[in-house]
Amino acid sequence: MFNKLRNAFSAIINKVAYTELSEDYVERIREEVIFSLVESDIALEVAEAIVEELKKKVSGLKVQRGTNKREVVSKILKEILLDLLRKGDKINLIDLIKKKEGPFIILFLGPNGHGKTTTIAKIAKYLMDRGFKVVIAASDTFRAGAIEQVEEHAKKLGVRVIKHRYGADPAAVAFDAVRYAERHDVDVVLIDTAGRLQSDINLLEEMRKICRVVKPDLKIFVGDALTGNDALDQALKFSEEVGIDCSVLTKVDADVKGGAALSIIYATSRPIIFLGVGQGYEDLEEFNPEKYVEALLS
């Protein structure tokens, strides 16, 4: 009898002290949450998926009466964003290079104007500072001035560049760079490629050929933080057509909200490893999901 009374009393207390959140509550603030996410440069498709996950986690959640529901929802939203940003196996570039017998081959890909060549120079500096020998393959034989741009960076860094003439087969350039690395005990080959739109079938096939010829150990997508919604389509297409192991997000120092990182990870299910935060060779940060979400929600 006493147990029944105790259980009944506890039920009454719980009913008075707690209230249950529901999907309806999230639905009422749905447009507001989506607008806030899209305003932070998160692709609409990604924002909608985040809100659906938010509804699932909020539904049936009990909170004390008088609790600020928006604060509860904001905390759950933060957890969802962190889970998304941590998607994919964490990549430790240094460990991967050390484990490889022979040259570690990194292929860089992405659309025009996203900062691939500058990113390659930054990563070359990052690796050299940690004791690795590096060579760069100038496999962008398509864009006028591309080879000279690579050479300019390489000269400043003291890095060897393997190049052919403009119009040459990019896969042949990459192949020669790998052979050079093998003969000269170079630890890492960084392959620059022509920037291409995700819809350019011929250039994507050229990228696949490079992959077949040199079998890169890591394929890095270079995305521009300024692209906003376009980041989703770009990353998704490159991931489907060529495959992506991880990404670098450039131009994060510009006046942007940063949502492109979420869109890229959502599209590829692969991590972001670095952020480009300036034009200097030192302006490369290892990606920190917690720090990034704080900045995104601030």
C-alpha cells in the first residue's frame, strides 16, 4: 500500500514540477531556426535536416517548469552541430605520413578560385616545419599562369616543383613527381590540379585519371568559406565523382558566418582538417569543432 501511495505521490510531484517538450514546439519555431542557420551560410537542405534532427531529440524531453525552453533547444542544437562537425574518422595527417612506406601522395581538388595553390603552399610549410621533405606537382596544366604561381610559392619556401608544359597530361606530371620523390627520398608529394566546376565532366575525368595513375593516399577537397549554399553542391559532386577523404576550408578570415563547413561535412561525411585564416604561409589552423560552433552561434 505504501509503495502505491509513494508512486502516486511521485507522479503528482513530477506532473507539477516538470513539463514535456514536443515536436510541436520546434515546429512553431521552425522557420526562425532555419532562417538563423541559412543566415549563417548553411545550405537550406542542411538546415532543414538539422531541424528535423532537432525535432526528434526534443520530442518527449522533460524539463522543469519555468525552464527557458529556448535555452534548452539551443543547447540541443549545439550538440547536433557538434555531432555533424565531428562526422567521419578523425585524420591525423602527420601520423598518416609517418606510417606510409615511400612517398605519401596528396591530391588537391576543388572549384576555381577556392585557394588550392595557396593551400598547398601552406600545407607544404606546415609539413616542412615538422621535418618532412616535400615536392609539388604542377598538374594544373590548363589555367594560364598556374605553373608560375606554384613556382613562385615554391621558390619562397625552398620546395622543388615538377612541371611539364601547358597542355600536357596532368597525370603524367603527377607520375613524374612521385617518381622524383621515390628517387630522392622525399616524404610527401603535393599535387596541384586545375580548378574545375563540379559540372565539368571532362575535367572530372581528368582528375579520375590522376587518381588511377598515382593512387593518392589522401584526396583533399579545398572549399571556399565565401561560397555559402554552393558549398553543398560542389562538395557533393566532387565526393560522388572522385571521392574525398577530408577538406580544407579557405578564407575563413573573411567576413563570413562559417556555415560552409557544415555543408561540406554534411555532403561528404568526411572531416575538415584545416582552416585557411589569412594569406600568409603560417595562416593555417587545425580544425576545432568546438571552437567553430562557438563562433557560429555567437
